[in-house]
Amino acid sequence: MNDSEAILDVQNLSKSFGGLMAVKDCSISVRRGKITGLIGPNGAGKTTLFNLITGFLKPTSGHVFFEEQQIDGLPPHQIFRKGMVRTFQIPRELKTITVLENLMLVPAHQAGEQIWNPWFFGSRVSRQERHIYEQAMDVLKFIDLVHLRDEYASSLSGGQRKLLELGRTLMCGPRIILLDEPGAGVNRVLMRKLVDNIQVLCHDQGITFLVIEHDMDLVTRLCNPVIVMSEGRQIAEGPPEEIKQNEQVLEAYLGGQYR
């Protein structure tokens, strides 16, 4: 792969917790403008790898490059500001505020956050708030949650919470989104909507995705290429149909069900 094709490059990354090596000399590259799947059994190190890439954990060794800039060791908020955002296995929306407010809180450097700005720069604060409100409404329309804008986030279903979490990532102009099990707990109707949204964002807006997912039907429909992890390192990469026929993958991770 040419350097220009890789938006994210992980080089020989390792992370140990005491005597346990959760990620072991792992190297992967994620192509710009693609939806890349990341699969493997529980304990393969997928979520730990996400945490290392996004700064929630510091690697024991190895490096992470995003847009050809080294980011390993940076705190999560600095990586976020560079255009890399992530979701979690369990959505982390703010349950006690509305759906709309969950989106409007995301953009960084809001003028209204400084206590003196509304007093001395009221018009600037108002203009920025109007812009953020309009952006949030556009996102709600895109994820089809505009009818729930004034509902508390705690009242949403599991699938709606996944859509809201995707919406929150869109409020910061991401260049790459890391999705951790977007299909978990989502019914088929909302899953189709989530898949459609991801495809539109990738193909029409050029946002790159790296997706952890256990549902192989979803991976086959959504992702190409697919990276397979085992015991903390990559063992295979390729189109989903090729991965499903890989003997090592079939035996170790798919239980032979796709034979």
C-alpha cells in the first residue's frame, strides 16, 4: 500500500497489562475512503487496539500514524481534534439531556463556554450557537432522529442510541470514525438505517471507517477489506468472501460455520 492510500498506519504496536500481552506486535493499515472491518474472537485485542489508536491507552511499544503524523502517546482530546473519533461497545450518550443537546455539546472551542463571552461578545456567541444548532438539526435529519430531538437520551432504544452516537461523531467533522460493534443490540430495521448511513458518509462524504463487528453478515455487506486479529496481532486481511474461505480464519474465529 502506498503511503498516500493509508489514512491510519499502525506499526508494531504492543500493549501489556502486567504479564498479559493484549496487543502483540500488531501492524495494520487503513485505506483512505474505505470501510474496513476488524474481526476476531473475544479477547483478540480489537477494543484494546482501538483504545491505543485513540489515545485512551498508551502503547508499551510501537507507533500509530494518522495522516502521516505520529499520534501514539497523545491524549484522546488532541487526537479527536485531528479528526479521529470513535464510538464504544456501550453508547456513552449523556442520558439526562435531550437528543439535540447531546449533539450541540460536541463541537470544541464554543465561545459560550467562557463565562465572560456572553456579556462582551454576545452577537458572536449567538451566531456560533445558531450555526451549531443548524448543524445538529441537519445531523438529526440525516440519522432520522429529528422527531426525537427534545426527548431525553435515556428514553431511546438501543438502536436509536447507536444512531445518536454516530450523529455525535458527525458534529466534529471527522476524517475517520472507529466504530466498536455498531450492530450489537440493534434491531434489523435500525441496522439497515445505520448501514445505509455509514455507506453514504463513506462514499458521498469521503469519511473513512474502521469497524469492529462480530456479525459476519453485517461485515460482508458493509466492509471491504476485512482485517482479522488473533491473540493481539493481525493474521489475515482481504475481501470478506476471501476471509470467509481462509482456513485459518474458519477454524479459529468462525467455527467452520461458513464452510
